[in-house]
Amino acid sequence: MAAHLPSYCDSSTPLPKYCFYASVDEQSLQGTSSDGFSLPCSSSLFVKKSGKATVSLSGQCERASIPTYGRGGLISGSISLESPGSVLEVVAIVEGKIQSSFADVGSGSVQLFKEQYPLYDHSTTTSEFPGSVSFDFVLPSSFRHGDEDVALPPSYNGHFIDAPTVSANVVYRLEFVIARSGMLRTKKHVVQPFRYYPRRRAPLPILSRPSPFSSIKATPEEWYQAVTQVKTRADVQIDPDAVHCHLFVPASRIYAMSDVIPFYVQLGGFLCVLQDILLACENGCTPVNFDSGSEANYNSQPIVRSLLQVHIIRRLTVSVRGNKCSRNKILATAVISPTPPDASECCSDMRNCLRGYVNYEGELRLPSQEAGSFKVANVQVEDFIQLTLLPQKDRRSPLLGLNLMVPVRLVTDSAHAHEVAA
């Protein structure tokens, strides 16, 4: 016998409005907090006064400089107008767009969405404007681009002045158009930009390790390893495998902007070459242990200048009229602790040179409230962990510089979540 499913649609009963925040007659029973940026609570109002108009937006942080909304956020509030008898029409407009420019090429704009909401129309009613009218608008979570639905990008502002100048802005705004009667019909526009901050949680937590290299061997699945050789100069007779580089970062490569991201670097190869590119010793060398098992003892202390650096790099790529240009920005610079080898008694002949390792560990801390990675229309924002290595002696070094880029993705929330009771 065929089963009859119940009807889930009742056109006579309007669907309730849903939002991230509890109403005045509701209570949150349980939630998830994070160490990063959190959406504002519903206890504060953002108020903007412009002439005879006052716009109040609920669900904002106290003393916020700009309203903020998340994915599918509810824009809720009211607009109050002085001299209500002269008001003929009030229309609210919510829109988002991408604005980009490329020097010597031109500029472009992509409309993400634009929604209009009539709040009052004197021609459809016999009563005058009541002085204040409330509104509730739900932000879309995606927009139509070509043949596919694409998630709305976060608010973003990128500007690079190096020639050619490149800029890209993802902007959202709420606009009220107020028409009034008088000797001439007048229109006033009240514009309030807002920040769009869609949240996403990292899939895996970043675990702290007291002994980094032993943890890599014990749990290799928790680490992503990038391996490359440091290239040698063409005019130098040297084993092309003289130095190789291993960079270890947490396996998911999706990190929260509040995370402290650990990393480990191992440079392995001939000790003479490692000493040549990594160390500058003055007044002798200090004793340092290295993996080949050799030790040396000297009285004076060295001045160690490591030319290895690790950054988080943000790359903005803009396409305008068929022309593409990319620019990089350093978001974070690592604090690195090296354990270099001592090669002062190594050898004078590369054929007899010992092999050893330079082990580095460090961490990257991101600035707060940066937008996450995204790719929309003609703008792409990518993030990388970048390792750079420059030879110490420039032209005399047998090795060339190294630039290793590991793609990562930055999101808003850490995988470390804590349950809280309301």
C-alpha cells in the first residue's frame, strides 16, 4: 500500500524568520565559541543619523564603527524620519559589488546582487508616514555568475601602489532612498556600508607538539611535507644534490586566522655548503651538535645570521579586459629558532665532506580579522606559506636562492571549539 507523505507547505501560514541571534523572547541553550572574530550579539544597536533621517540596526557590537553580518545574515532595524508629513516614499536597497582596477588597462565592476524593498509608498495608502518603519532583510548567501551559483565573497580591500597599480574591493552597502513633497519633489539618499563576514571552520585542529621532529615521525599523517632541492650555479662543479629542503606544515593546510601555525624546516646536505650559505662566524665558532654525530668545541661565540625566512603571503590577482596582474602582500612573518650545524672542522675537499642537517622550528601568527581566501568573478585572493633562502656570500656561494610556496587556505574559525551554555 502506498504511503502518503504529509504536506510540508501551508500557504496560509507564513514561514517564521530565522537568524543567528536570539530574539527578546528567546534564549540560547547551547552554542559554540571560537578564539577568532565572532559575530555580534543582539544586545546593541548601530545608529547612523543623516539630516532628518536616523537608521538603527540591531544585532551589532557596542561602539562598532561599521555593521557586520554573516552568511545568510538578517539585516534588522528601523528608519526614523523627521517631518513625516512630507514623506512620499521610502525604499531600501541592499547591494554588493566587486570593484577592480588595473593601471593603464582600466577598471571593472561586477554586480553581486542588488535587492530593493519598498518600506512606504504614499500612493498606495491614505495614511501619512508613521515617523518610523521597521525592516527585516535576509542577505543572500550566493549569486549567479555565468552558469553557476557562487558563494558571496567576504568584504575585502586590496590596493597595491607598485607600478602597475592594482586594486580590488568587495563592498556591501545598505541604502535608503527617501522622496519628499514640496515645491519640488526631492530625493535623499542615506548610504551605510556594512561588512560581510561569512564564517567557515577549519576541518582539523592544530596540535601542539613538545618535540617537533619526533612527532613528525610518529604521526606523519598530521603533517604536509614539501620537498625541494636548492639549485646550484651552472659554473660550479658540485653535486646537484648538495642541499635539499623539507618544509613541514599542519596537514589540512586550512587554517583559522586566529590559529598559531607551527612549521618545521630541515635543510640537509654537505656541511661545508650549509655553513657557507647559512652562517657568518666571527672570532671562531661555537660547539653545535648535528645529526651526523660529530662535535667540535671552540671558546668564542659566533654571530649567526640565518637567511631563511618564512612568511604567510597573500596574493591578489585581478583580471580586467583580458589582462591579468598579481601582487603579493606579507600577512605574517615567522619567529624562527634555528639549530645550525658546525662545519669548522669539516673538510677542505667536497668529496670528503660530511653530511648534516639544519633544523628550524617556528610559528606564524596572523593579524586579526583579515578576510579569508576566495575566488570570485575577476578577482582571486590566494594565500601561501612562503619559505625563502638566500645564500650568505652571494656570488661566491655555489648555491642559488630558494623560493618555496605552499598553497594554504585561511578561514574565520579554528577547529578548536568550546561548548558554552547560555
